[in-house]
Amino acid sequence: MEKQVVYKITKNEDEAIHISTGVFKDKSYADFRIFFRTKEDGEWRPTKKGITFEVSHLAEFLKGVQELEKAVSQNA
């Protein structure tokens, strides 16, 4: 699956979260994946840490993120 990165979140100088979209077997997917920078050539490589789901679940995922934001702000 060829992916198009739409956003990056820097965790530190050697790790970042890449948010991307792609198509596989005629279905569109969203992917949230941790990438690391290699010491050898400085290129970004994906880890197994992350989630991929069909974009048809994106609205529900965003509702979950909103609920998480509420819970975190109540505990702050």
C-alpha cells in the first residue's frame, strides 16, 4: 500500500508519528504509525507500533479522541 503522509508529530529527534492515508484492495485506510530515524543514513523507517483502519471508521475514531481529550482535561 502506497501511503501519503498528511501530518507528522515529532516525539523527539529520532521518533515521529506519521499520520497517513492509502488505498489497498480498493479500500481507503488511515494509518497512525511510529517511525524512527536510522543511525546509518538518517532515513525514517516505520515500526510495528501503530494502527491502521478503514477511513469509514474515521468519524468514530475522532469521537473517541474527543472523549479522550475531555477525560484528560478533567484530570489535569
